[in-house]
Amino acid sequence: MEEGDKKRIRSECIKLLREVGCDESVVEHCIAVAELALEIALHHNHSEGYNSVDEKLIFEGALLHDIGRARSHGVDHGFVGGEMAKELGLEEKVVRIIQRHVGAGITAEEGKEMGLPPVDFVPETMEEKIVSCADNLIDGGRRTSIENAIEDLKDKLGETHPSIKRMIRLHKEVMGRSG
């Protein structure tokens, strides 16, 4: 991705996050996630054996992944953000990144238990997976380890929640060769 594209996308997305009412801490978090997601995307695009990924989509999706936090700080913020993104006329691929970034995704059954529509919100494309993985590795505005992310998830959901194994699988798939 060209530096000019990166600056333009970053500026437009940050402006949008602020316009919808996201706190500065959310904006800082989104920037940190986007920078890491772009690093992962660049690694994928320069590593043998990986299919190329859309760096612009990843960067934009990562910058906007927590747009729903303008209205909710609950586990439903991905769904809420997806609805906001649709209202704003954002590209469907960006909407799906926003909807599917929480943890390592939320299955339809888990969503139903949480009061969300019974729809599968598990990341499917590599772009969706990269943003979700990068989000797991950013705590506030700083990078953290997958081990810390897993411990946090265990504290929130319990030692045996199925999302823990999903998070580990997602991390291995996305970071496999880059560690």
C-alpha cells in the first residue's frame, strides 16, 4: 500500500470514529490494531506460501473495527458496529470485518445466548482473521502476547469456553510463520 493511501485511509477513518462519538481511547486502540494488522498483512504478502491479502481493506477494517463502541462497550459492539457501518454506507467487506472481529468470532449459538441475532460472526476471510487476531494482541493501545489474551478470555468466560480454542486456532493460522 502506498504511503499516501495509508495516510488518507487513516485520516478518513479517524475522522469517522470521532464523528460517531468514539472516545479517544477507542481511537488510539483502533490505530494500534490497524498498525499491527498492516504489519501482519505485509508479512503475508511477502512470505512464500501465503495467498496475498488486501492491505487497504485490512487497514480500513482494523481502523473501524471498534466503531460500535460509540454505542456499546459490551460483547455486542461488533454487531452494533456492523449495523452502524451499514447505515454509513461502508463497503460490505468492511462491515463483515467489524461484525466478526470480536475475540475469535462468535458462533450463531453463542450469539443467540448473548441476545444477538442467531448469525455466525466467526471470521472467514484472511482479512477478517488478520484484524481479529491483531485486535486480540492489542490491550488498550499497547501490544500484548497471545498468552495474555488467552488468560484474559479465560478470566471473562471460564477455562473451558469454546472461544478459547478458536482464539488459539486463529492465532496459529494467522501468525503461523511469523510467530
